[in-house]
Amino acid sequence: MNVEAASAASLCISIGNTTLKAGVWDGDTWKAVRAEPIGPLAIPALGVWLNGFARGRAIVGSVVPELTPVLLAQLGESGWTGRALRFPELPIVPHRLATPQTTGIDRVCAVRAAWAQVGGACIVVDGGTAVTVNWVDSSGTFLGGAIIPGLRLWLESLHTGTAQLPACPCVTDSMPDACGDGTANALKAGAFHGIAGAVERLVREARRLLGATTPVLVTGGSGAWLAGVLDAAYHEHLVLDGIRLAGDDFRLVLFGRDS
């Protein structure tokens, strides 16, 4: 298959606050996906991994502005033609946002991908460093949503913002008991059940406007756990899908007429 003819980019990269995630698209599916924790070694490690793939076009969606030019420079030195998505300069989705210039590209791209899958009103929950609940109406318009701390941020803030509360590892393989039998377990109970309750409430509020059966799509590092809480579908690569779709939508703007 001619990958270049199938999509504007064969490589899509999402730079988040916690994780750098890259996917190689073969025209039908994600051929390979790599995730690196954000830190000094993330971009060099990605460069080593990319040595195993044929060079082409790359689309970047980033919520860490200082890392964007560093990654684009690395891509250029490695033979990739990289471009970064900008919103609202690129109208990736229609919206009613009061401050679109401050809206994370991860939220925008997740909404773009969700709309492509559902074709109607939907609710997009992204369980990352922050948990976002995003509302999309029946016309595909991004209405906005809510942002709350994610599990790791919730637990870290209680540790760093108090004198005695301990550091608590964030493991999302199961929901802890609501009644913690010690300080560490009480912290976990508050974080897990607090976030679950907040997201359930926000989804309920969204469905009051969008419709009682509005589907929920969940993604992000804590997405699998949240999908279980909400009895909703988990879409592991929803943000990468949105970056790819936005790249296709704005191929000429990003890469010119020779793309």
C-alpha cells in the first residue's frame, strides 16, 4: 500500500504533560505505537525508535510548548518532514469555546476523532495528567467541558502540599475500597472514588443537554479504568487518531501542494 497516498502523515506524535506517544500509520491501522515518559530522554529515545521506519511526513500535537520545537528539530535532523497542529489557527473542529487559544490540542484532537467515529453527539473523557470531560453536540460542535486533576496529580498535590501526607503510588488496575484502613489507602480511596464520582456527575450533566443515551468515549493513561467505571468504550489511541485526521483535513496547509 502507498502510505503517502493514504494519509497526510505516516507518523503522528502526541506530546502530553506526562507521556510522549508516537504512532506509525500504515494506511489502515496503527502499525506500531511507542510511549515514552516525559523527561530529558524522551525525544532522543523516540529518535532511536524511529530509525526502524521509512521517513515521511509527521504531524505533532503538543500541550508542552517548549518541547514542540525540540521535537520538530529532532524530526528534521532524522529526515522526517514534521509539522505541528495549531488550534484555533487550524479550525480542526467547530466550537463554541470562549478561549479556544488556551484549549489543549489533545482535547481538540480527541473530539475530532470521536466525532469521526460517532457522527453525532458524544462525550469524550480523557484520563491523563488532568481528566477532561468534553461535550460534543449533534452537529459536531465542541461545546467545552470540565477539567479536574488526574489520579497522579491528585495524589502528588496532597503529598507536596501538606506536611505529613505520604507519597502514594498510582496504580489503576482496580478500584480501592471507599473506606481506607490507613492514611495511604485513604488517599487512594479519595482520589479514585473522588475522580470516579466527579466524572460520573459530569457525564450525567452532559447527558441532560445532549441526550440520555449520548455515547461516552474514553481514552488516556487512566482511560481503561475510567471506562470500567462508566461502562463505556475505551479507545486507546483516540488522540493519535484525531491528530492523523486533522493532518488529513489540512494536508495542503501543513505540507503544501506537493503533499
